[in-house]
Amino acid sequence: MRRRCAKWTSSAAVIILCGFVSGGAVRAAPVDSLGMTNDEDGVKVVLGPTKGLVFQSESSRLAFHGYAWLRAKADTVVGDETDLEGSVPVARLFLDGDFLDSKLDLFAQTEFAGSSPELLDLFVQWNFEKPFVLRVGQFRTPYSRAYITPLTNLELPTRGLVIDHFGLGRDTGAMVSGLVLSNRFHYDLAVVNGATINNQSGNRDAPSVIGRGEIRFGGGLPYDQAPSLRQTDVSGLVIGFGAAYSRRKVEDTSGSSSEGRTNTSVDVAASRGPLSFRAEGFWRAAHGSPRVANAFGAYGQFGIFVIPKTLELGGRVGWVSDGPDTQSYEAFLAGYLRSGPLVLGHHLKLILAFRYDTADPGGPSRRDRFSEILQAQIFF
């Protein structure tokens, strides 16, 4: 099933591209220092290290991108030897298009780093007006600010202990979004089938309702954990809150039961000059199943550029209480490449991170763990 989805995505990209390009002639043109070409009589073609491969006409645009993580990791469990490994945990290709003068968007993304290709995202989006946007397909659910932030825009090598535990993941369904109250309030409301992604045999008779709203001050902030990479002086504050509800059938040794699950979250993101900060808190209540009735989690994360748009340092502290309590402490140093006036930012960066996780009493090792990660991101 995964291979069929990935193949379909690639075929769809070729069909869309062929139909797009047929509307205007594409001819070779000189390439400038940023890898850009122009054709005034037809489709403009752009190829550059921060732009990917872009085909653009008067009313449409289609961009192809790819990115990968190259990781070296040392893992030490207290009282045991250190394990060393090298890996490519992420290797993705995606296309992003807007058509009909940006009224219609298309997004598709496939992961190639696993044992077989996996379709992650595939959706279309109609941009009627700012207060009402409709998305249909498979996408990241809008519950946590950190989760809907793209992987390419993270400061650390992972989203961390808390998001891994409380994030609701991708799913298939429909979502409405919009900006209201003079662009100061943004909302997302999704109804998804609850079977996660690429799952033809999942529990589809128990849809989930997921929503998130955020109040924006000072113009708001982009979904980027290092927003000053985009602008020289970023000042803003965002306060968000999310909720989700689902009821599904649960099988255990005593038979089957119906589990009602309620999730709530609150988050804050702030940035001023070279300093950025974000924090999120989560509560999950589960009833009618063996799951712990109430689980909590929270984290705080900050970063500061010691050299503007070049060298950043920071850290994150996370805590999860889901039966036993566990904590995670992380520090990072991130280097972003610059070449004269060209700031590559997230497109070519190197991250050195240290992480300490306290023992999970219910886990397999039940011992503290130390990790050192050196990770390069290549994003075109």
C-alpha cells in the first residue's frame, strides 16, 4: 500500500507538471548566481539552492523540493556501553503548488528514509477568503504548534519527548481555517477519520474532532523556531489553545470497550530580535480503557543568535506524567550557512545537540539515557 501511494504521488506530479507546462513554452535561458532563469514569453523556470525547482506562469506556480537529515548519534544508557550509529532518519520529496491566482493549493510529500516509501501528505486547499480556507486530504492535524511547524524549521534534531508523547499525528479528513478579527485571531477546525495515515483497515467509525486557535500580537510569528532567520528584527507574541475528542473501540485481554479521549493544549511563542521562546502544555483524559485516566506534559524551549543568522544556541526542558514521570533536558548549538548576501538558513545547517532523559520506570531499560547528536540538514 505504501509503495502504491508513493508511486501515485510521483505520477500525479508528472501529470500536473505536464499540464502546467503545456500552457506556455519553456526555453533555456542564462542562469544567474542564484540559479534563476526567466522566460518572458511563457513559463518562468527557477532553480536555486533556497528555491528548489519552480515552474511559474502568470496565474500558477508549482515548486519541487527535497530535504534530508544526515545524523551521527552516540547513545549511552547509564551502567552500560555507548552505542554509536550513523543514519539518514529523514529523506523527503514534496511538491507545493498554487493555481488560479492562488485560489487553489496542492501539497504532496513522500518519505523515503524508511524500509519503503510512505505517503505523508496529500491534500488540496481552496483559499476562498482570509476568514475561510478549506483543506481536504491527508495532513498534519492542528493540535500542537510544534507539530504543525515543519521539520525543516526546527531548532533541535527532534520535536522532543513531550510532542512525541502527546502529538496527534497525521490523519485524513477535512479542515477549515481562517484569519478573523483584523488578522489577530487564526483558527483551524478539522474532522478526520481517526485511522491515522495510509491505514485501510483502521478504526474508521470513530472520527476525531480537532481544533486550534491562536491570538496574534505584533503581527504574529511564522511557524519557524528561528524566526529571525527570515527578518532582521522579529517581534511578536502568539498565544494558542487546542482541543480534540475521539471515541473508539479498544481491544484488550478482558474483551472490547469504548474509550473516550479528550485532549487539550495551550501554547505560547514569543520572539524579539535574536531571542525566541516557546512553551506548550498538554492534558489528556481517557475513560473506558486501560489507559491512564489523566496524563500531563509540558516543555519550554529557547534559542538566541550569538551571531545574527549564523550561530544560535539554546535548550529545551520537557516533562511527561503518564503514570510514572519522565523528564528530558536538551541543549543545542546550530550553525546556519551564509554566502555573502545569500542566507541559506534552514536550507543548509548543522546542529550539535546533547540530551539527557530520566529513566522511564515502565520502559525496557529503566535507566537514565544520555545522547549526543550531530545532524546536518540539506533542504533545496
